Amino acid sequence: MYSLLISALVSAAIGGALIASRASTGAIVTLSVIGFFATFFLVGFLVRKKMSKAQDALQESMQAAQRRMQRKVQQFQSKPGGNVKQIQRQLEMDQKAMFREGLELTKGLEPFRNWSLLTGRQIATMRMQFHYQLKEYDQVDEILATCGFLRGPMMMDPMAVAMRMARCYKNDDLEGAKKLFKRRIKWFRGSRGTLLYGLMSWIYVKSGEPDEARRLLLKAKDVTGVETFKRNWEHLSNDRVKSFSNAGLGDEWYSLHLETPPMPKQQRMRGNGRNMRGF
């Protein structure tokens, strides 16, 4: 990485100058170390400052697209008689366009890849999530295959971990999903672990292990306080496996594409059908 190389060169130059001036060993070591870290942090600061412009452009693009979709949903809900399937197709097309644009904008981060140890992993994480939302699972699996020490996408966000667990489940790697959950859930305390608890309990139910799901939900409902987990625990405790549902987790759950979300609801017409204002 360029930042490490530049820092090492500066440190070596400082050390060489001090040796030439016959400074003490302690001064040479101390000032060389200070020079290394000072240069490293300075270069890192300058790189992050430039990199933030590309990140801000990506974030603004996502937020603008989300605002446009929210306006469409609000307009649809406020006008009775609209075509539900049509608005759903429009929203799906808008989402795909948003994620395609996001993938394209990640190219703006490529020039910084060799300046930071983590930039490459950040890029991989974003691309994995965009490909996942586009249901391009071959690309997702390809990116996940690069996971390793200082390689591949970072598993520091619950959604990234949940996507990897979901791919384990879809690829018939139940043990992989279990191991990943047990290894990562400790990093997400309280409500931050909601999605992972919901996904793991769902995997247990779908894999024919409702008792394991019930034991997990017993802990999840106490740790997170989420009402959905309380209801699901009650359903499984009373042998109502078919009533198990993570719908209460909302968009975050449906973004894993394991279940189909309900269609948007329209406001019902009130009063006389000839009076569109309902008065």
C-alpha cells in the first residue's frame, strides 16, 4: 500500500539523517517511529478527504433515488383505483436502476484502492450488496469466495453478514450459516442483532429444526425486545410453525429476498363513490 511505502521511506530518511548527524540510538529510533506514524496518518487523512467526495456522491445518489420511490408510493397510496402490479413493476425498475448506478459509482473509489488497506474491502462490500439487491447471486458468491484475512467484503454490518448467511442457506450450507451466525452475533449487541436473529430462526424453521429456532428466539426476544420474536416464540411453543413470520422486521427482512413483500396498499374511498373527496 502506497501510504505504508511513503511512511517507510520518510522514516528511513529521518533515520539516515540522524545517523549521519551521529545522534543517539534512542533519538534515532524515537524520531524514526514518530516520522513513520505522522506520515502515515497525514497521508491517510488526505486520502480520506479526497475519497469522501466519491463516497458522498454515491450516498447522495442512493438517497435521491429512495426519495423518488417514496414519492411514487405516497402518490399511489393517496389515489384510489391505481394498478398495484404496475406500481410494483415501476418500483422494481427504479430499484434496479438505483443499484446499477451505485455499482457504477463504486468505480470512483478504485483510484484509492492502493492507498489504504481497507478501501478494497469497502469496495467489495458495497459491490456485494448491490449485486445481491440485483439478484445477481453468481457475482455475490464470487465476491464472498474472496473472504479472508484483510481480503473480501467486510462483515462489520449486520446486513452484510445476513446476506452471507442467506447465501449459505441457498447453497445448502446450513453449517456455514450456523458458524457465521455464532461467530458474528457477539459483535452486534441489543437491537443491532435483530436481523441476524430473525434470519437464523427462519433458517432453523425452514430446515425442519423448530426447536432450535424456539431456543434461539427465547434469547432473541430478551436481548432485543422485538415484538416479532415474542410472537414467533409463542407460535413455536404452541406448535404453530405455519404461523411463524418475520414480516414484522419490515423492509430490512424483505431486502434479503427470501420472502416476497406484500404489495403497497391504497387508501380506501370513503363516502359516496361519486364523491372522490369522500365528503
